[in-house]
Amino acid sequence: MSRTVARGPMVNLANTFCRICIFEADTKITAPSLPKSDTDRRFNEIEGRQPGLMKLKMPLQPPDPKFDLRGIGAEVNCLHFSCTAPAPCTPLLFSGVASGLIHVWNINTRRVITVLDGHDKKSVYWTQTLCSKDSLLSQGRDLQICTWNLSEGRNEVIDSIHMESFGFCKCSLLNTDPLLLAMPGKESSQVQVLDLLSKKTVSSMNPNANNRWGMAMAMHLWKPESGSSPMLLVGYENGSVALWNVLEHRLVSQITCHTDPIMSLDFDCKHSRGVSGSAENVLSVWNIDEQQNIKVYKTQVIVNPGIADIALRPDRKILATAGWDHRIRIFGWKTMKPLAVLQYHKATVHSVSFSDHISPEDRLLAAGSKDQRISVWSIY
């Protein structure tokens, strides 16, 4: 039996981020052991059809973060960028953590500007700026939704709303006039929408008693280009997604997308298309047709279960997921083609958020983890 001969040196192709090796043998060659199959990463590929030839294409390791933010001292639960204001205004990143604090980061200097403390040491799991970065909403396990005044160096709570839900469903804000805030209600499956300034209930929506959907787990409040009423998408504990007409307090459509509780969802109102993730290892992509029916048209399987968060980039070209398996996955939004798997964190990634920079080359992706770190990436 003739020995295997390596023909040619290993070639490092910087532009394509791959190595190509060509082997020749008289007998069958067993390929090197390949990594566990993952539909959302670029596999080692066996190419070539000539007898006795095998071409092995191997990607290099994924890129490192552009930078990371440490010294937080607690699990990072949520992230939110505010970067649209032109220079000399400072681009900011808000991070809510398990100790009840909110760190306000200067993205340029990569340092904390101030720390907000208003949730009685209870975990903060949602933050959102209002019309400007001078006003911030935060939601905590102390059952309070706080409104912060950050203008001229202030860091004070100027108002708050008491919640009656003990779940983990994040609020959803619609920056319209009036400002509308969707939040979980007192009953298990109930959701409600408030006028944020008056605190009056605009709508309260609860499934029929026969529909045992469980707790509301994720929400997205939006307003169609045509039509007068805002719409609310809600992901439930039983794995279903429901569409509600807010002003009519009416269930429009509902579909079961997952077998496990929905952990996160996001929605592209321009294309009437959404995506949801759950405790299982499947991303479900669905759309809303002209009759306002929700229809699942694609599923994307990943290797490991648990999708903690989903974020669509503002330009609607890519999306990111936060995994229980410590990984951040990037997909093309139009086709759901897997583009990258980013590995940096050593524990569950709780949150992903894209920056809202106006200039494409400035856009960033941030990920917050149970390992008490925030990784910041510059991709595509």
C-alpha cells in the first residue's frame, strides 16, 4: 500500500479566511474528524470529485470582538444603544444587570459615564430611550417601570409605573404621539397598552378562557403604514404567537410556532415578517399576510437549544441571536442564511442589540452575558 503524499504546502488565503489542503492517495482516505454539524456555521467542506483527490476547506476561527466591557459585577440582562444624535453628542450603550443597576457607557471611550440605581437591587431586564437619550425607561424585577431624566448630567427617576406581573416579559415601546407602552397584565395571559404620559390604559387584551396559552413571554408593539390602530405581537408560554388589534381589543390571528415557551421575538414591519426563538433549538420565521393571518414559512434549526434574545439590525439585512450555549449567531434576514457564529462568552448570552448609528461603517453589535461581560462587534 502506497503512503499518502501531501501535494503542495498549506495555503493561507487571507481574503477568503480558509485553508486548502490537497491530498493524493491510492487508497480511500478518511477525512479528519469534522466538528459537530451546525446549520448556522460554515462547515469544513470535502470538495473535489476526481478519483483519489480530496480537497479540505477549513475556515479560520471566528473574529474577536472589537472590544469588550468589563467590571460590571453582575449578569448582563439587557442592552440598548442610543447613537443617532450627530457629533459632538456621545454614542451611548445602556446595560441593565442582575444587581439592579444600569450602566451608561460611552462607546467612544469605552468607559462608564454614570450608573443608575433605581430598582432596589432587583434585576433590570429591559431598557429603552424615549425620543431622545435624555429620557430612559427601565423595567425591573421590583415590578417597577422607571422613567429617568438624564439631561444635563442628571440621573434621577422622575416617574414610575407599578406592574402586576411577576414574569419576565419585557415591555415594548411605540414612539408615537401619544407614547404607547405594552406591558404584561395581572392575569397570566393578559397584556395591556398604556398611554405612557397619562398612564391610562388604552387597551387590555386577554385570550378566551378556552385558550390556555400561558404567560406572555415576549412582545412587539408596532403601527402599520396603513390603518389607524397599533398592533401588538405577543409570544406565549405555549409556543404560540398572537396578533392583537390594540384599539379594538381584538385577537386578529394566532399560530403555534414552537413546542416550548417563546423567549424572544422581533418584527420587520416594512416586510410584515417576524422571527421568534424559544427554549428549543429552532428559529421560526413567519409573516402576516394581507388578511392579517400569521403564517410560518421557514424554520431554522441550530445545534443547541435555547435562544434567549433576537435582534434585527435597523437596516433589516441581518439578525443576531443570543444563545444559551454561549454563542452569538448571525443570519441574513432575507434568506436566513447562516453567516457567522461568534464565540467569546463563557456563559449564557442573555441579550443582543444592534446600534442605531446613521453611518453603516459605525454600526455595532453588542452582546451581554451571564459571565458579566459585554462584547462589542463590528460586522458586515
